[in-house]
Amino acid sequence: MQTKILIIALLVSFASCKKPKTYPIEPEITFKELVKITNVQGLDESADLTISFTDGDGDIGLAESDTMPPYDPSSVYYYNFYINFFIKHNGVFEEYPLAIPASQRIPFIYHEGKDKSLTGDIIMDIDFLGFPFNNDTLRFEAYIYDRALHKSNTITTSEIILKTL
């Protein structure tokens, strides 16, 4: 399974006549939308998960060169965007562990200015290639870490019915 992240809207609060908004230094995320991408045969190939985020000290994202502790490949902090899969069985969602985790690295976000707080949207593309699901109901949970290793809250997506065969 392959995933990729796209940061689509980045709004930086700059110092001006108005007092800038302040956010906690721990990232906060909210679920925005989950949209399935269907091919010409009517099969679901992927989904775009969009979350909104705020971070008071603006330390979201990792550079490609961030591979030394605590961001080394063997560390839980190597990735900073985590997603867990849940499948509905008999009306109850149960976590479905993937052979290849869907974790990803949010790219480093740099901005200038006195106020470092960030707010924006992140889109994660979830590839369904090789998924063993067909006509199953899924949902996802996601959370992020910032560079100071602050963990965000966890969001839960809406449900989707997946058609892959």
C-alpha cells in the first residue's frame, strides 16, 4: 500500500494591527472529509483523507534529512502522520492491522515571521491496491506528531463501503 501526503492550505498568522490567533503548542486536528477515488471499471482505487490542523509553535513536518534520533527509522517518531484501519463486523468496528503500515511523513513546513502558529489542511492519499476488502465498511483513525514530539488528538473518519473486486 502506498500513501502520500499533500498539504493544500497553509495559513500563517502574521503580526499586523490585529492580535494574531493563538493555538496550543500541541497539534490539534479535525476530520474534514474522506472521498473515494473510483476507476473506470467502478472499483475503488484509493481515498483522499483530508484533515485540518492547528499548531501554536508551527513545528509541523519533518525534512527528508530528519533521520537521526528521535526521528530515526527504528523510532515511533520516524513517521509523523499515523492512520489506523477499522472494518465493520456484525455492526461493530474492529481494528484491522495492515501488513505494511499506512504511516507517512508530513513534509517540513517552513515559514518566516514572528508568529509561528500554523493552520491548514493535509490530504492523505490512501491506496487500496491489494486490499482484501470488497463490499466491506471501513473507517479510519488518524493522529499526528510535531517535531517537539507532541501528539495530536485522534480523529475518526466517516464510514465508506469499499468495492475492490
